[in-house]
Amino acid sequence: MIDLLKLLLILALTISLLFKKWDLGLILLLNSVLAAVLFAYPLRSLPLSMWRGVSHKDTLNLALAVFLVLLLAELLHRTRSMETMVQSLQELVPDSRLLVALLPMLIGLMPMLGGAMFSAPMVNEIGTRLKLNADRKTFINYWFRHTMEYVFPLYSSLLMISALVGISVYDFIRVSWPLTFVAIAGGVVWGLVGIPRQQHASNGKSKGRVWKELFASTWPLVFVILTVVILQTAMIPTLLVVVALVLLSHRIGPRQWRDVLTRSFPVPTFSAIFGVMIFKRVLEDAGAIQTIPQTLSALGLPALLVAFLIPMLIGLLTGVAAATSALSVPLVLPLLTAAGLDTASAGVWLFVGGFSGVLLSPMHLCLSLTRAYFKANWGGLYKAIVPSVALVVAAALMIVM
């Protein structure tokens, strides 16, 4: 019980400092030191754990991928491609409320950590026209970006959970598919309801011309999505090629590069990335995660509740769905199988527990990065996220009962 209280103390401190507008990267560094002290992890080993977190290939790949995404977004904005894209889409999808939700859903088909940053500039463009505040823009971009994660088979989180419970990803989806519709409903209720209908007036262009302009403005995004999702090429080389092609096609010279690069490297964004990965590594090295199952099991709680809370707490602490499944499923799956739950339903329940924690976690990079991008308030944001998550949990409970 004491170890669980230590973890809850770290989580409470994180939330408290976030509401005081501390930088997330700094908070996570403090959390790393605090975790080492609370769990008696030798302080002389702490710098090595931090270095391993910073220098791990996943950390460096993530930082480079996010930088390239921000760089591409800045180039599209600077060349007015983003504006043309939005105008073209509004010709084809006249209701801007539908469009502002559809964009992050489509971009969500490109699985990557921090991927909500890809759609954030487009949501910002349309959201500004709809006169949405920063909190609502952030929620719409964040929430709809993740609605497909319950069913899209290329997400590493689905591949991970399916492998861990011993079923195919398609068997998992045959049980989980209603959750995507419930998640969309939550996004509509807490994100779109109340936005006045804004019918975009047609500018008289032919459909053929509109499609041509849409392709001319969106080909970099389409190229990335098609090659990464369908051809399954590596994200970073694909982004490098696309950025180079945009630079060449729009003849952006060296004199503009400094400003472009500066705008593509917001310090809080990258301090959050490295902070999350350092904190995750320290928690693992200190053995903090492994203490959760024993503590909750000792409380005598129902197996279904324990099997939900353990992944949820790990998700809250790590903010990474695939890592949450990897750390939690081996620990708690036997509880559900012993209770007579079929494998697919058990997998869905464990996934929803972990993913709920991830969606609520300030350590989740999609949440922390887009909140910083839109300059939203944590309080206003959680007023929409918490009930939306609760709705999905209720639907998952109905599936497994």
C-alpha cells in the first residue's frame, strides 16, 4: 500500500505543478529524482538511467519525427498550402464542424507518438474560423485523433495487446469495434455540440478544380500517410524526403531557413519529450511499476476492477499505450482468465483500462504537446476528456459483462 501511495503522490505533484503552469519537462525531471528517492533507487545510478532515457533510440527517433512534423507543418503554413487545403476541404465538406473533427481522425490513421501535432495546425485554422477557444480546439484535435485506436490494426498498441493475450489483432477488433463509435459520440457531445453551424459559401469553382487544388496542397500529407501506413516505410526517412521535396518545389532558400527552423523547434515541446522518456526509464529501473499489482491484489478488490486499475495507473504514469500494455498485461491477465472471461474480452478490458490512463495522462505526448501548441488550460481540457473517457469505459464494461 505504501508503494502505491508513493506513486499517487508523484502523480498528484505532477498535476498540481501543471495547474501552476510549470514546464512539463522540468516537472518530469523532478519526478524522476523523487521516484528514485521514494523507491530507494541509488542516486549514483540516477544519471545513468536518465542518460539511457535520453539516448534511447526510441527517444531520439521520436524527437526527430516530431521536429520533422513541425517543420513540414511550418512549411505548409508558410507556402499557404495549409490555407488552400482548408479552403478546398470546405468546398467538399461544407459543414466546418464535421471538417474540424474529420481531419484529426484521418491524420490519426498515421500511428506515431505525438501524432496529434500533425493535425493541430489544420484544426487551428478551421477552429479559428469557427471562433473556438483554445481548450475546445485542443480537445477536438486530441480526442478525435485517438478515436480510431480501438480498431485500426496498424497501431502498435493493438498489435502489442493482441500478441500479449494470444489472439490475432482482427479477433481483438471484432470485440472492440463498438468503442470507436462510442468514442466518436463522446467527441461530438463534449467537443462539437454547441458550435454554431457554419456553412461555407461556395466560391463557384468547379469540383474538378477544387480536387486539383486539394491535391496540390495535401500531397505531402497524402504521401506520408500512404507510404507509412500502406507501404509501411519508416517515418523519419519519409518525412525527410517530403520536407526536401516541399523545399525544392516552393524554392524556399537559405535566407528563410533560420526562421523556419526556429519556429519548428519550440523548447517546451522537446523538453516534454525528453522528460517523459527519462521519467519512464527511471520508473522502470527503480522497480516502481512492479509494485502496483501486489498492492492492489492485497486490498481484496474484485478481479475485474484490479485488472482495470493496474493498466490505468501504469498508463497514467507512462502516457504510452504500447508500453502500458507491455508492462501491465502479463501481470494481470491471469486474474481475468481465472475469472472465466474469454481471451478477446479480457484483452479489450485490459486495453481500455490502460488506454484510459494514457488518454488522461499529462505524460501523454499528444496531450501535452497539443495543449502547449494551442495554449489551452488543463482544467478546461479535462472537463471534456474525463467524461469522454468515462463513456468509453462504460461501453467496455457492457462488452465484457
